[in-house]
Amino acid sequence: MSTTAQHAESHAHGHGLGETVTHNAAKFGMWLFLGTEILLFGGLFAAYALFRAKYPDLFYESHKKLDISLGTINTIVLIFSSFTMAMAVSAAQKRNRKWLMILLGVTFICAAAFGVNKYFEYSAKFHHDIFPDTNIFFALYFMMTGLHMLHVFLGMGIILALIIMAKQGRFKEGNRYTPVEVGGLYWHLVDLIWIYLFPLLYLIG
Amino acid sequence: MANGVMTQTQYIPYLAQKGLKSWILTTDHKRIGILYLVTISFFFMIGGLTALGMRYELMTPELDFFRSTTEYNVAFTLHGSLMVFFFIVPGIAASFGNFLLPLMIGARDVAFPRINLLSFWIYLAGTAILLFALMQPADTGWTFYTPYSIQTGAKVIMITLGVFVLGFSSILTGMNFIVTIHKLRAPGMTWSRLPLFIWASYATAILQLLATPVVGITLLLLIAERAFDIGFFDPAKGGDPILFQNFFWFYSHPAVYIMIIPAFGIISEIIPVFARKPIFGYKAIAYSSFAIAIISFFVWMHHMFVSGISETAAAIFSFLTMLVAIPTAIKVFNWIATLYKGSIEFHSSMLYALSFIVLFTIGGLTGVYLGALAIDVHLHDTYFIVAHMHYVMIGGTVMGFFGGLHFWYQKWFGKVFNELTAKAAWFLVFVGFNVTFFPQFFMGFQGMPRRYATYPAEYISYHAISTYGSWILGLGILIMTVNLLLPLMKKSNYPKSSNPYGSLSLEWQVPSPPPHENFDKIPTVTDWTYSYGKNRSEANAKK
């Protein structure tokens, strides 16, 4: 027979999984999920490549109507939030609850600032009669930044949940900071996608 | 273990707990597997009934059963959508995958049991949205090709939203399975000892993760196209209708392997047990699933040979399409080599497995045939395609599904069905299937186009035979269903042994039905799953 009932592993006897297994599994799962997120945006990037190759002039002319300074500010805000998020993970690992909450709070504020900025940007576009059906470039602009904005909102929800969990003292002992690390991974992806969106949409030259 | 019985300190079968709450809030992978099994079987039945209705309509050239051709269009949209999105894509992967995966690798559950339940609920939400949308007749077909899907009055936004939500469920399940296989294998369950069903589930999960997001964005774009008029697929606005087809098939071609690869896994489990031989070419079978998965991403344009793509692109995709035949044939040859000089027992599940080999080979070879450019131009959108696709999907996936149902039935439910009735049902299914679909190769070749409710009188004999066949097939499935349902309602029909077929795989080393936690103690695996030759006398003695 192929098996023996002997069990060597310590975690085999308990009914839960070991903390290390859970931690690694959660991280691995999140990485896989992030892969699917990139593919989701990948469809839009493919459409972007196709249409930009087809209509280079339209893209160049239309992109001038975007507000580069607002875009730049948002880029800086988001990169900074990624930095505070990374620091938050580090604080969680060091069991520094106070700094964890401060850093998560700053990250949340940055995300909110990004959203407010985007709101002004969108309203300015609508004010100038620019809508998703104006032309292919703006269709792409609204689809890409809109889908990204959805991810920012989702990320804000996650960060808020982490802050509440931290307040409840959930990241005290053992390997329990897993949610912070996994949530952090997600937030870095939101940042990363914007880093691609910014030059593709705002800096066509 | 030498004595083949895993001693349980306190054996409580996973089915023991009763009540609605114990089901809808369960995080037990086995129960979630049953939830999927029941749901997909239900939709399979509905989808099958719409197919019987279409076949009944097609018995005569005129419109007689349906009141209008639109009604016929609605029927085939319903048939296609139900069968593809509700039954065959989640099908084996979610039902058998959930039930077997932790048992086979020696784990207590999947890596994320709660996400697993969430994934089932998302699946249900998706089906609810989709069903609600389909209550208002839709006539786009299951492919939602633009520009028609933008112009039609049907609730395309709702339908695509439903499919989008279903995709989420698929992604979460795939993610869960990959992590489980990586992180939760029992000690000694090395990659080279993994059951082939696990290898197949792994390849499927990768496809789910890589392909589903792309159809997700495609459907979002279609929604945006209808809601905001973004013009991506509208040539009048500078868009490209072919882009939709590219996006759609970039997912939907790999998706056909999401449908079939789990069935490959089931066949690889059944054949060595009933041939009483180690599986031939274990690694070749395992790796070929991945070869198929990889190649499947580079063949999508073969659905679009007549859409006006360049001849160069068409020639390249034609060549790449034929490449898929290589890893697929590797599997078929290895299964046949496993049978060679085996001591074959014709259990009902083995009969389904053997019919799988025959029917899938016909389906696969006609696929290569269709991959040839010139021939495809002639056969595009004819009944030849319908026959090819059903030989792969029914002759392949559904045969694997039925085979798996008969093989693991005792393990799922702790009951036995009537074997003689099962064999009779198999006979009707096998004959009925061939009578239904074989004539369609001929009429397709002679030019009968697909998706029409009426047709020229010259095709009547083929259509009539096909309809008679659908009745035989329907009767076979009905008998099979009754045969599998009856034991569940009786207080008898308990199995004599927890491992009646002398399988060496881990799931057969626990009682039937398995206890809630699967294993009393996590087993340590010391040997390959398929060492049937070595332990032949021992395994035979146990029967």
C-alpha cells in the first residue's frame, strides 16, 4: 500500500494548519490573484496598443486635454502611499501597533486624496464635454482610470478593515500579521498599475 | 498501510450532519463539492431539455415545434449558455475537484475553506443574475458577438454581468486549488507521486487564472459599449468588431480545455484501477496537460478563419492548432498502452472511460481536420462543427463526468447503485450519442449550416436520425439518473467495502463516505499512486 498512518509532522496531528503554512498559503494565494488582476488590465493594455498604433495622431491630440499636473500629483501621492504601506507591514512584523495604525492611516488618507483628485479631474472633463463616447482615446482613458479607481476604492476598504483589526489588537502574537502583508501586496499592485497608466495616458509625446 | 483500513478513533461521516444550515454555511470541501454537483447537474438537465426541444424542432424542415425562429434562437442561446457557463466550465473542476483534491493529496481541506464557500456563493449569485436575465429571451448565442450583441434588445448587460460574476468564482476556485496543491500535500506526497487527477486539476486551475480575467475585461468592455457607447467594437467610431472576437476567444479557447482537462484526469484515475496495471507514461500524461494548457493560449484565431484576418495569421494559427493534437495524442496513446495486457474489468465507470477514448479521439481528430485552413472555410458554421464540438464535449467531458460519477459514487454518498442498470444506461447513452451526432458530420459536410430552425428538405433524413438518437440519449441519461438517485432514498444499498475496486489512491483508504476531517491522522505517503503491478496480488485479494 502506498501510505502509512504514521505521522511525523507536528502540524499533522492538530486539526488546524500550522501558522507558517497559513501565512505562506495566504501570500501565495494573493500573488496568484494579483496575476489575474494584471491580466484583467492586460485586456485594456492590449486594446490601448492596438488603437494607439492605429490612431497615433488622435492619441497625441487628445492626451493634451488631460491635466498633467493633477496626474503627476496623483502619481506622487500613490507612490508615497505604497511607501507608507510597506512601512506598515514592517511595523506589523515588529508588533508596533501604534506605528502600524499611523502608517495604515496615512496610506488611507493618500488613497482618499487620490480619489478626490480624480473626482476633480473627471468633473473637469465632463465640464468640457468630454465623455467616454467622445473618442477612442477618452473611452480608454475612462475605462482604464475608472477600473483602476474601483481598485483604489476596494483597497481603501481593505486598509480600513486592517486599521480596525489593528485597533482590536489582532496582530499581536505569532504570525498573525498575515492580513497586513496580504493587503499590502494588493495595495502595491494598485500603485503599480497606476505607474503604467500615468505615462501611457498623460505623457504621450 | 498494510491492512488497508485507516483506523478512525471516532468515525462520523461528513454527511451525518443534517439541516439546511449545515449545507449552506459549510466550509467542508466535500459538501461544497456536493453543492456544486447538485447545481451543475440541475443545469445540465435543463440544458439537455432545451436541446431535446431543438432536436424535436429539427425533425422536419418546417417550423412546427417553436412558434417563431426567434424562439428557436432563444432555445439555442439558453442551451449554449447553460451548458457552457453553468455546467461544463465549472462542472468537473468544481464538483469533483472540490471533493477529491484534499482527499487525494492527504489534506483535511483546501487551503482557504471559507473562500471556497464564498466561491460557491458567488457562483450561485452569478447563476441567479444570469437566469434572471435569461427570463427575458436572449438571442445572442453564448458568444455575444459584436455588433449584434450591441444592437439587440436582449438584456445583454445583465447576462454578461452574470458571466462576469461566474468568472470570479472560477478564479477563486482556481487560486484555492493551486495553493492547496502547493502547500497542503501530505508528507511523502511528492510531485512525482501526485495522482493524475491532481495534475489535471492543477493545469485547469492555471487556465482558469490566466484566461478568465481576459473574458472578464471583454465582458466589462461590452457592458461599457452598451452603457456608455465607448466604441471599442464599433467601426463607425473607429473601433474594431474583430477585437471582440480576439478577446473572446483568447479566453474561450483555453476555456474548452478548462472543460476537458479535468475529464482527462478522471480517465487517468479510472483506467489503471480497472486495467489493474500501473498507468503507462505517468509523467507524459502529467506534463501533457500543461503542454495543452500552454498551447491553448496560442490557437484562438482558429475560430476566426473566415472573419477577414490576414492569410499569414491564419496559416500560423492553423499550424499552432494542429500542435495541440500532439500532447492530446500522448494522453490517448498512454491510456491505450495502460490497457495493453491489462486485466480489464468492465465496471460501468470503465465503460464510460473506454467510450471516452473512442469518442474523444473522433472529436479530437475532426478538430485537427477543422484546423486545416481550406477545409475550415468550407466547414465553418456548419453541422460539422456542431458534431465535432459535441464529440469533444459530450463524448469527452460528459463521458468523463459520468464515468467519475459511477467510479466515486460510493465515496461521495456511501451507497451502491445497481451495476446492471448502470451498464444498460451506458449502452443507451453510447448508442444514442453516436446516432445523434454522427449524422451531423455528414450533413455538415454537405453544407447544412448551424443555428437554423428550418432547412432545405434534402437534409431531412440526417436530421430525423439525429432526433431519434437524441431520444435514445435522453432515455439513457434518464435511466442513469434514476439509478443513481434511487439508492440515496433507500435505507439499504450500503457498500460492502470502503475500497471495492482495490484502488491505491488515498481517497479510497478512508471510509465511504469519508469522515468530516478526511483523515484521522494525516498519512505519510511512501509509494507512487499507481503501483498496481507491484501490489497486484495484494490489491486483488482485497476485492
